[in-house]
Amino acid sequence: MSPWLLFWYLIAAVTTAAVLVFMIALVREALLLGRTARRFQEQAQPVVDDLGREAARASDRAANLSPPGKARP
């Protein structure tokens, strides 16, 4: 086997190993991001529900108001 062929095999092996390491790191980061997003959603959901209830209450209240200068039916 020629030294150049051995050199290119070595380069290919190092490059393949580096790509695999980066792919593993990418998958780990994606899993971490998913867990963090799920945790954020669990913590924010009560606040979102409360805001929805308050918005519905304000909408009902605004619907019951009469325009200025007009009497309520």
C-alpha cells in the first residue's frame, strides 16, 4: 500500500469520526432543547390559561357596556 493511500484513509477516518461526534452532539442538543421547551410549556400553561380567562371576562364585560349617550335595553 502506498503512503499516499494510507494518508487519505487516515484523513477519511478522522473526518468521519469528527462528523459522527458533531452529529451526536447535535442530537444531544436537540433532546435538551425539547426537554427545555416542554418544561417551559408546563410552567407557562397556568399563566396562559389565566390570561385566556381574563380576556374572556373582559370581552364579556365590554359586550355588556352601552355606548355613550345610549340607554341600555
